[in-house]
Amino acid sequence: MIGNFVFALAIVIIGLLAGKGLRVLLDKGTISSPEKMHRILKGSTMSALLVVNPLIIFGAFWYVQLDDLRLIVIPILGAIAIALGGGLSLYAAKWLKLGRKQQGSMFASGTFTNLGSFGNLFCFVFLGEASLVFVALFRLFEDLIYYAVGFPVAQSYGENQGLKEKSLLKKLATNPFIIITLIAIVIGGSLNLSPWERPAFYADLNSVLVPIFTILLVVPTGFNLQVGKVKGYLKESFVVAAIKYGIVPVAVTILALMFGLREIYDGIAFKTIIILSAMPPGFTSLVPPQLFNLDKDLANSSWFITTVLLIFVLPVLYLMTLYL
């Protein structure tokens, strides 16, 4: 089983190194222009979210029987985890007496969470394919919260630039990632209820698709990694880490126990919730500081420190999946 843990770390490292490799190629002029690099990185992200992830979700929803009403609690717990992380980070920033731009960056770090590339991979490797359904359920309200709360609140702490105003409904209705994901869930769930069995090869296919999905999403992260920006915000970064790795997962785990989620699907749903509630800020947490002229160095420092701390957090999560 330790091989699963090493494999998960290896996938993340491969993605980061690939991203840094692209940065080196750009700096040396091997890749001719930043515009071409932007197309490469955008293509990597779009391929992961619009092609690979829908195939993963489709196959998972076709496979797992969703016949327990308690599962409706999982999306609510996902929303609570995101909201709690952002709210506590903003409160901590005010308690630390930071300026408004720093407060906005800490809020972004606490809100925008790495449930996709990291959470998806760790759940799959530690818990198996069945966990992917619960990952999708946990993330069901993720984009809604980001658009309805995350970006507007972050914008209120910075300069109102870089984001065109349009209705929340229009944002959600025209977001291709949301649309494709919902289509994959509906089709996979419909086939689950049909008499057709999922082809046997799909289990092996997902064992390939999940690592590919993670690598494609982590490559842009590795490219944009700025280690030199960390100094100066260690205290703030460790406060965010305490919230993301301590307070949020403890609170969400207690709620999951209260709703009896440990008793269903051999505990896989419960363990999935534990892993996802203890994920670090995602690369998306660096977007609001760029858009709204918040403190970019604080956001980068929080992202980097919490991501590095995964080295210590992952073994704890791994052991919890074995013995809980």
C-alpha cells in the first residue's frame, strides 16, 4: 500500500517538473514567445477539464450505486469546507491587522481549494475508483461558490478591474466546465440506472486517466511557481495552513460523522470527505490577486507553503484511510 502513497507524490512531482521545464524552455528561447507558451498551458488545462475529467466522472457515475439518501449531504459538506476556509482566513487576516489587499489575498487562499488535481488524485490512489463519485459530489457547488462569493468578495478588497460584470446565472449557464461536468454526471448516472453494464476495461482506463488529469493541471502550476516570493509572509502562510489542514478538516469530519457517512459504502465516502477537506489552496487562489491587484506575494507564499506542507499532511491522510 505504501506504493500508492509514493505513486501519488510522484505524479504531482512529474507535473511540477514538467511545468518548470517549460519555464526553462521559454527563458532559453527554445519556445519562441510567451503567447505560444500561453497556448500550451491553456491547452493543458482545457484538455484536463473538458476531455479527461468528464470521461473520469462519466465512468465513475456509471459504476457506483448511489442509493443512499445520506449522499445528498456530501455537496453541502463541500460547500461548508470552501466557505469555512475563506471565512476563517479573512477573519485571521483582520486579526493579524493586515491591509485590505493582504486580507483579500488571504481570503482567496482560504477559499479557492485544490480539490481537482490533488484531491482527485489522492482519493483515487488511496481509496480506488469508487471515491471519484464522491469527489464529484463534494465539488458539486464549488464553481457556484467561486463565482457567487469567491471572486466578488476578493474583488471588494482590491481594485475593480479585470473582471467583466455579468449575472451569476449567465456565468454559470455559459461556463463550459460546469456544463460538461453536469452532462457527464447525468449520462453516467442514467447508464447506472439502465440494464447496461459498464465495460470491464473502464476500470483500467480510469487508472490511466486520473494521473493524466493531475499532470495536465499541475503543469501550469509548475510553470508559474515562484519560490523567491515566499519570504516575508511566512506567518500568514502558516496561519492559512493551520486553517486548511487543521480547523476545516476537523469541523467537516465531525459533521460527516454526525450525518452517519462513515457507515455507508464501506467508509469510502467518509474517507473521501476527510481527504478533500484537507486540501491546500489551488492555483486558482492566485487568480484574484492578479485580477484585482491584491497582494500577489502573500497569495503565492500561502500557495507554496501549504503545497510543500502536503509532504507531511499526506502521510497522515494515508494512515487515516487505512485505519479509520
